Amino acid sequence: MIDLPGRIRSTPALATGMALAGLSIFWSGMTAGFVSDSWLFLERAHGASLLDVASLYNPSVVPATVREASEWLFYRPSVELAFWIELRIFGMNPVGYHLVALGAHVATATLVGVLARQLTGSAWAAWGAGMVFVAVLQAHEPVFDAADVHNALGGPLLLGAVVALAAGRTWLPAILCAILLTVDESGVLVLPLGVLYAVILRPTSWRNVLPVAGVVVAYAVARTLFDDITAADTLSCAAMECIAQGMDASIGRLFLRPETNIVRYGAASLPLLAVTAALAMVAGRRLVRLRPALFGIGWTLGTCLFFVIVRYPYMTDRFLYVPFAGVALLAGVIMACAQDRWGEGWSGRTRVAAVAAVMGVWVWSGAGMLIERGARWTAAGDEAARIVGEVMREWPQPPSHGLFIVDGAPHSLAPEFSPGNTGPYVFHNGLAAALRLAYGREDLGAVKLGAGTPEAGRPHLRIDVAP
């Protein structure tokens, strides 16, 4: 068995490597302008005081204007706080928002590597899992779309909670889980992941899961008591056929590249065969890495099931950001097995080289697609800014309580990222908020007619006065 030098095995070295890899992969979208829902968050942050934002943490006294916003249904007060802080630090410069998101993504990748090392004791696993996750294709929305900050910030909180559980901590996982539940509903996943860890890897960690269970139960009770924040929680996929189709589509999107390879049915078959073959080639006869592998598989399938039941057939890449952490952990286990086999002579090294080559090509292809996607998110932001500028040039002084009627403003940049529902957005939402911020006037409104594409040229505009 061959190991890495001590300095390379350290967590600071791992974090530095993830940061350098992240910057090299995501640079193309760091200047992407604001689109769609980002304008809604920015408008609310612009008009809110810190006291207003603090009030969001008490559902019983939330302002009516916030309750009327669809985002309130998800109860993410820390997202509003994040935008409030970012707006006062970065203003309307999107670069700062993307750097914060990228920093959170790099932190998540580092924690994935740390968890892989905790599971396997291998530095190879840490670097393999971290590099696989930092290049995850599903990161394009959390990093390039400022409105997806809940997934970006939720990543390190969720991984941090699981890493703390794996380290035997009792109260830190519960604290991180509680914070995460104010950022994103995926915080409830800390409990089943903790239980999965206790069942598969460390039965003595049950006592560490109990405080997390208390936090999740308290959250569920609160969500039940306040009807205003439960309307979005209807289960959209309960039938077995629906669940099977959703799981098949999810696994396909996690592994297959490019997206044109994702078929309507059977998308999961090839990835499952490939992972099984990789494990078989490097696992060895004793299967000493079986339990960590089962944890990675359980993480992937369990979290996919959560999002399928709640959201499918609506499917977008951001729903697979957390499930891909399980894929990365599985990749880390494969790397740990490869480390074990490296010292077994020519046969072992040949197997390791073959598996490493396939994984390298897969990661490289995802990194290339992310660079291309960053450029397209930048183009989408430019299109949104162009539309706002076009309106302002044509109507430099709109009348009081003017209602803009914009014909042809695109929902997304054409063509959309296949297989759909995942951007790059332009004005799916947020047109009225963007215009109010641009004019600096709260009395203006806007509606969209049609769903044009950027190739159609400048939108046709006309303006009416609201009665």
C-alpha cells in the first residue's frame, strides 16, 4: 500500500486543493449577472431593515408582505439574511455573490473529502471524493444562480453535521442541523443520514443522533402548527411507478454525461453497472471497504428518494446536489480500494490504472461542461440586463403606478440545459422586481406576455397605467 506525504494528507492541504480546483472550473460564470428569482431576493433585501430580517425567524410575527411571497412557503429566513448581508457588502455586483457560493461549494467538497477519510482512513479517498464533488455537474445552479444560495450554504452545514456525527460529537451536529433548517428543508436529512451511519458503521453513535432527532421533531411540529409554511410540502410523487421513474431519472442525471445520453427509461442501468464493475475491479476478496461503500450507496439512494417523493416529476439539477455527495463518497471508497490494490504487483496496478482513467475522464468531462455552463449563465445574465436596459431606454420616465407589459422576455436562455427545468434562467420570475430596483421606484409593476427567446431580437414593449 502506498500513501501520500503527510502535508498532502492534511485538511488545510485538501481545502487548498479544492479551492484551486473550484476556481479553475467555475471561473467562466463568476461574472454572471442576476436573473429570475435573484431579483426578488434583492428587492426584499433592499427594502428591509435588519430588524425586519430578524423577525423572519419568528413565524408568528412575519410581515404580511413576506408571507405573500412564494418563497416564504419554504421558510428559509437565513437565505433572506444572507441576501441582506451580501447586498450591503457587494451591492449590485454579482461577482461577490458568486464567490460566496463558490466558497461554500469548496467547503462542501472539502468536508466530503474529510468524511471519506473518516470512513476509510485513506488520504487517497479524501482527495478522490473531494475532487469528484468539486466538479459535480449539479453545482452549476448553486454557484452560478445567486437565487440558489440555499443549496450553496446548505452544503457545508449538512456535511459538517454528518462529519461531526462521524467524529463522535453530540451537540454540534444538532446545532448545525438547526441552522440548516433555517436555510433549506434538506436539513431533515441529517437525521436519516445519522441513523444510516449508526446502523452501518458505528452502532455506538446512536446517542449522538438523539439531539438531532429532537431538532428535527421540533421543526416538524413547528411546520405543522404554522399553516402558512406548509402549503408547499405536498407530496407530488407517492405511487410506486412514479417513484421508480423518478429514481431512474435521478441516477441517470447523477452519472451520465452529456445529458443527451439520458433516456426516458433505463437511465440508471449503465451507471449502476459501471460502479459495480469499478468496485469489483479494485475491492479485493476481503471486501474490507464494504461498509463505507454501503454508506455511500445509502446516502445517494436515500437522498434521491427524498427529493423524488417531494418534487418529482419536477426535476432540476439543484435537487441532486446533496445526493451527489453520496456518489463522491462512493468514489472515495473506490480510491481507498485502489490504494489497497496498488501494492499487489502488475495485476493490481493495471486494475487501479484502468479505474482511475475512467474516473478521470468522467470528472474531466464534468469540469468541461461546467465551464461551458458558466459561459451560458453569463449570457443569460447579460440578456436579463439587456431587457431591463431596453425598457429604461424606451421609457426613461414611466408614469406613476405604471404597469410594464413586456412581450417576448424569455423564461430561459435558449436552448435550455437538458433534460429541462434547470436553466439558465432569464426572467422565469423577477421582471417586475428588476425594473423596480433599476428605476428605484416601488410603485411600478410588470407582466410578461409570451415566452420569447434571445434569438428573437429585442422584446416588443408597451406600457399601460394600472387602474
